[in-house]
Amino acid sequence: MKLICASVHTVNRAVSHSQRVLARPERVIGTTALAGVAVNCIIGSGIFGLPGMAAAIMGPAAILAYLLCALMIGLVGLCFAEVGSRVNSAGGLYAYALVAFGPIVGGIAGTLMWVANAVVPNAAVSVLLLDTLASYVPALGGGAVRIVTLFAVYGALAAVNIRGARSGARLSTTLVVVKIAPLFVLVIAGLFTLSGPNLHWEQLPPASSLGQTAVLLSFAFIGIEGGLNTSGEVADSARTVPRAILLALTLVATLYIGLQTAAQGVLGPRLAGEGAPLVATAAAIFGGWGATVLSATIALSVAGYLSADILGSPRILHAMAERGQLPAGLSAIHPRLKTPARAIGLYALMCAVVASTGSFRQLVLAGASGTLVVYLICCLGVFPLRSRNVTSGSAPFVAPGGALAPLAASAIIVWMLSTLPVKELGAAASIVAVSGLAYTLQRFGQRASAHRAAVAPSNP
């Protein structure tokens, strides 16, 4: 394996032998397509159940937790926009951490990304899709039909994305338009039919309740990094990445706040006990057909998330293999289609296998803390990238306020992590510890091999 250098120029050149002889990925993804992928990755399944859970903790004041999450994700988004405009290598947050802090921290971030932030949440969301469809097709509720369907869904998604990044991005953009349109209709209709007293709250909630609710809602806001995994195929990343992040986060925050307001205003105290609050809101406004449309929207939302994730997340495996941190075969680019076909195929297979077991609830919970750790790494990575003046060739985007955005984002993340149960923190810490040890040993092994190779000619 290669000795990994921390400079961006070496990182961009440090590819395996197979990568040198094969075609590079095409840079064909623009602002709208990248924003569409990011929105699909953010709006998965959480928002369809979280309004009721948030109301159960804070009542009408739950809107404050949405604003806090929007602030945190907005600050993180500014950091992502800056590091994304400075580093245009494939792999998204993994590549950013690698260039900023070197292969050990980069390996930790990459492992957290594809374990805690990719495979398990993807599998959980696909299970939600089949559970939703099972109310109409009972055979999907379990058994061989369910397993065959899971593998068929992932096979189809893999085939679309193996064909090319443009095809995968086009599918994600189409699905995001289809799935958010009914949600915006629900917001508009709800604002015209809500009852003002249902939104009234008399005093500020305790800080502990606000923190607990914000951590809960972070599940719905996390995901923008999924779109950034395609950084190696983004055209003019210094301009495209910041614009796409701003567009995606503005759209998502507006939609989420509108949905919580509409649901609280229409359902009132009933919202806290609803397992499917948006479906209940649609039924209260439009009747039975509204609930049916929202159920279909859930299915489309999950399908959109899966499509976007299969486009972005395999690039983490590809990028880690390209830099010698996973088997070299995963770095191969298809000579005709110019996509990381092996990485896409393996990732889809892993998701299908995990989804078919259905035993990953604790990993999904641990995934939130793991993702926040990666966010923290990338926010702090702004500082070394600035100090070394790392650029991708054109003038980078610089987050306004100097050190304010990365420091504020980091502080909020640390505070949110401190509110998590020990079990969830322990799971993320275990991933960090195990992957950190593995990549440290690999680093020492690479240095030892390089040293032996350097002194070998002097020995008889």
C-alpha cells in the first residue's frame, strides 16, 4: 500500500495502479442535481414521525428545537461548503477529513461514514418502505417475498447508478420533486386551517428538554453529507458545492418548520400521541384520500432517499480503496460507464443483507452520534485547510465570520453529544477506537515497509 501524504496534491494523485490505467469519473453533477441529491439524503423517513415525538416533549414550543437544529446544520453547512470548495476529491466528508488531518483521522471518519451513517440507516429506511407497502401488499410483511423484494430494489438502484452519475443524479432530482410537492401542499393547506390556540405556549421550555428534542430532530436534519460523497463528479466544486448546500438546507428547514407548525396547529394536543402525525394531519384536512396520498409520499420519500444514498455512499468505499485503506479492487472505475461499479455493487449488497435481517435498531441510534462526530471532525478541519491554503484550483468559498462558524458549530455539536445516553456515545466511541487503532497500525506498517524498501539496496 502507498504511504499516504497529507498534502492535497499528493492526496489527489495517490491512486492505485488500477485507477491509473482506467478512466476517471466524469464531472457532470451541477448545482441543482447536487442539491436534489442532498435533499433526498436529508428527507428520508424521520420527518414523517418526529413531529409527534417532538410535541410530546415540548408541546407547541417544539418549534424552538427545529430552529436550533436548523442553526446547527446551517453552521455545519457553511463549514462543509468551505471544505468542499477546497477539496474536490471523491469521498465527501472522508476526503475532507483525510486532507485536513491525514490518513488516521480520515480513516476514522470514513469508517464512521460508511458504517454509522450509510449502511445501517439505509437498511432501516428500506425496511420502513416495505413496512409501509405491506399495508397494501401483506406478503411484503415478512418471509421470502420480503427478502427477494429487498434484493430486487437494491439491484435496480445499483444498476441505475452503475450506468453513470448523471443517471443517478437525474433519478434523485426527479424523486425529490415528486416527494416534496405533497408535503408543501400539506403545509399550505395546514396554515389555512390551523387553530391559533393550538400554537400557543406560555413559557420557555427547560434547556434539557430543548437539548433532548434537538438531538431527536437531528435525525431528520442529518444527511447532507450523502450528496457530498459525489464530490469527485461535481463540476466546478468551488461554486457548485456552496450553492447546492445553501439551496438544500433552505428548502429543508423551511419545509420542516412548516410541517411542525401545520401539524401542531391542526391537531393540537392530539399531535403528541400520533405515531404517524403527518398522515393524521392530512386526514384531518383532506379526509381519507389525504391519508392515502401521504402514505404514498412516505414510500416515495424513502425511495428517493435510497436512490440518493446509493448514488453517494459507495463513493466512500471507492475513495478509501483509492487511497489504500480498503481493498484496491473497490477503487476500479468501469472503463465504459466511468463509475465505481464494484463499490456500488458491494454497497448495495451490504444494505440488502442488513435490511433483510431487521436487527439494527441500536446501530441506527448509534449512527446519530457517529455522524455528529464526523461533522465535528470536518468543522474543525476548516482550520488546517485554511492555514495550509488548500484549494482545488479555483478560489475557495470562505465561511463568513472567520472562526465563528466552525467554532460555533463545534460547540453546538459537543453540547448535543453530551445530552446523548451513554450507550449511544459508547457505540460511537467504540467505532472511533477500533478504526483509529486499525489505521494507526496500518500507518506504522506502511512506514515500516517504506523503510525496508529504502534500505534494502544497501544490504548484500
